[in-house]
Amino acid sequence: MIPKENIIKILKKIKDPESEQSLYDLQIVKHIDYKEEEKELIITLDFNRRMPNCIGCKPVAWMVQKKIAEYLENDFFEFEEVKQIDFKYS
């Protein structure tokens, strides 16, 4: 398993493209589980507070969410004990 301090370091390093605040400060990542046998990391994200009401703005918000997931994948795949990452949205 990845040490908790490394997880926190990653969450503090990755910035939300819109606000430039860290994922740690925004509390976007709600939970991280690890299935050791499968070497799978399951990351639960909460973007509900950040979803705009404007229907035309939602595609932009989805693109930002996708970019954040890509940043998380890039950083967590650097650990040899992670072979797969799955995202859940709450």
C-alpha cells in the first residue's frame, strides 16, 4: 500500500485547473481504497459541489474533472504497487 504521507503529498501537489487550489484543500478526493491482490486503487471523487447549474457550463466542468483524474492517474501509477486505477463519483 502507498504510505498515507505520499497520498497526501500527491493531493496537495495536484491543483484544480480552475481555482489553482490543491485537491487536498478542496477535499475533492473523498476516499481511497486499495485492493492488494489486484493491485487496484479505487479513488472516490466528489465533484457535486463544483457542478455548475448552467447546462452550457457542464461540458467544461466534465473536462476539468477528466483532467484531474488524469493527473491522479499519472502520479499514482508511479508506484509499482498500483497496476489499475478505478474512479468512483459520489
